[in-house]
Amino acid sequence: MVKRYMSGRCAWLVLAALTLVACSRNQVTSLEPPRHAEPFRSPSQPQPKNGVATANPSGSVPETTIDAGPTIGRFDFYVLALSWAPEFCASQQENRSEDECDPARHYGFVVHGLWPQNDDGTYPVSCTAAIPVANDLVRQVLPFMPERGLIQHEWAVHGTCSGQSPHEYFWQVQRAFENLKVPGQYQRLAQSTQAAPKEIEQEFAAANGAPADAFRVVCSKGEFVGVNACLTKDLKYRSCGRAVRECRARQVHALPTP
């Protein structure tokens, strides 16, 4: 699922003193360039009802903020989405994050998000109006989610559905990431490599003592984009089942870490 603000112009007709007035506003479509990692997320799908997106193999829900109070805290498990920074930085030359893409930082996996998910493939989004994450908390999160806009976006779209405060939610994100063991070769990938998605998933499962079906490789056009991990609400590994889509490529190409 790093996205940015995209400016759009819309007209509001206001009848005032028999004068037709048009005004414009910024529409928040996203705060981060797409990472192709977020399941079922595409602007082509109709707006979800009651804050719940439905499974769609071809895409997902538009990035809108909606009032979905009844869905807060009501979900089956989490998806911890890890983005492979070298691929993101190579594919996002215009909208790339200077912090994440600084070669001196040697980023491999970074956190894209921790997403509430349901076993039937649906998931809640934007469950209530989001107050911006405080600067002191943003600074604490930056070491593992190195993009300010992404932090604000993930809280607004996913964190508000967790039933937690911003501090509690991002503490969960940090715990989930710190508990995850990255297989040795992906801790610092020295050169480009090719691997089967199932092979990568099995390596992650073995490194974490997790069920074989607890990880999903995320890919785009044969490129290695990241890994999704399925976790219970208390952050134990569990099967992703059919709720999280799989990479269909026979082999994926992973760029090396800088």
C-alpha cells in the first residue's frame, strides 16, 4: 500500500445574493506513492459501505475518509506490510522519500503499515476522523517507518480502525516489526537476486517459527516489492488463508540494498 497529496479542483455552487460562486479545495487522495503492497486497493472499486472494503481480486477501495465508527476494533487479524526500500526507491524517482532512499541509511525492509484485516477478505478503513499524529510520536516512528506522510496516512486509514490511541497503535507496529526476524540474506542483500515467492515465504516462516502460510510475497511485474506477515491481534503469527492475495510470478527479482 508511499502516497502523496494530489491536488484536485472541484466546484461547489453556492447561491448567495443571486451569485454563483465556485470554490476549490485540496482533495486528499493519498499521502504516499503507491507501493503495490496494500491488498485490494484500487480507485476503480465503488466506495465501501459502513467503512468496510470488500475483497476484489483486481483492486480495492478509493482513498476516502468516511465515518465508520461501528467498525472500530472489529476485525480478525493484522497484516504487517513490509516494503522493500530498494525497489520502492528505484520505481519512485519523482515521489521518492529522501529519508527512506538515502543510500547512507542502507534500508532494506521498512514498515509500510499494520492493517486490520478480516478472514473473508474485507477490511475496515478510515473508521473515524483522524487527528494528525503528534510530532514527538512521529519522531519515534521514523526509524522503522521513515516517511512522515506515510505515518500520518497509516494512522488515518488503518490506525483509526484498530480501537487504539495513536501511541498504542504505533507501539503495536513497532513491536510487530521488532519481533520479526528477517532471513539472513535479506538483512543486507549484496547483489540482485531471483527467487520464487514460495521460497522467500518459507524462509521467513522458518526464521520466525511461523506457520508456512503466515507470509505473502508482494510483487509487481516480477519485481520484489515487499512481504506481508499475518498476525493475530496479540501479534502471534497465523495463517493468511485466502484473505491476503498471493504473488503470481514464478520468480521475483530483488534489487540489492545500497
